[in-house]
Amino acid sequence: SDSTVVITAPNTTISGNVEVRSGNKLILQRPNNAIATEISTDVNGTMILDSLNSEGFKLQNNGTDLLEIGNVSTGATFAGNVTVGSTGAAPLLFSKSTYGDMDTDAFYRIKFQDQGGVHNDVGIGQTATGNLGFNITAGKDFLFNGGTDGNALTLTAGGNATFAGNVNIGVNKYNLTVNAPT
């Protein structure tokens, strides 16, 4: 028979297992008794944690937030490092299918720094399928480093390029070599 058990006494202790069967849900109420979260499973046994008021979830350890998942528009916030694909050959895949100019959020696949306003944000993105773009804050430089050999190339915001060594340009049988000052 169907029955509902409501526990209203504070500090109630249940000794033993608590089971919710037959597709029923465990409903966790807020302090004001408005429904906040349902825990259930689907027909395949997949756990469903449903924030009925679109308030999101927090995973905590000893009262400290480790992971916060907000509503669809706010996304997830992690308290520490996130490791993706630490083993295996599968690449990290960014499957976003919208594209836009560098002054729109549609451009970004990875945003390293949000400057408040999209055009000065620092990140990598795509303006169209098949291309790759890089965006930096106005007045800053693109730097390319050669490991322990140091800076190999600097591209300034003004469009100038500074190379750490020689620049060799070859066109058919004619070559132009520009040597760095010694």
C-alpha cells in the first residue's frame, strides 16, 4: 500500500537503512516547508537530483563548497583545480556550435579573464567554423615562449612583431635574411 511518512520532529535519528521504492521520490523541504529538492531514479536506475525551484546544488565537504551548480544560465563553479582527461588518448572537445565576432560571447570557447564587457576579455574562440581566434585586452601583447630558451616572438597590440632571433624569408630562389643585432 502507498503511504507517506513525514518526520517533523527536530533531531530525529533513524537507525538502519532508509529505502524509497517503487519509483517514489525523497523530497527535501526548505526550512519554510516549500519543496526544494527531489531525489529519485529513472527507469534505468540513473539518479535524478532535481532542484524544483531552479536554485542549483552545492557539494560540500565539512561545510566548505567544493562544487556549486547553479541554474542553466549561471553554470558551475569549482572550488579547486579541475582535471579533464588525465589519462587516455581522447582530446578535450569543445562542441559549442555557435560562432560570433570577437566582441560577442558567441566567439569564446575558452575565456581566461572576464574584463567586464566582452571585447576586452582574454580568451580563445571562433568567429566561424574551421578558424581559431585569440583575443587579449587592449594595449597588451601576444607572447610566444620557447620553453627554457625564453621569449621567441612578441606581437604588440599595435601590430608590430619582435623576434628573439633571425628572420629568414625564402621565396623561390631569392632569400631575404634579417639578422638580429649582435
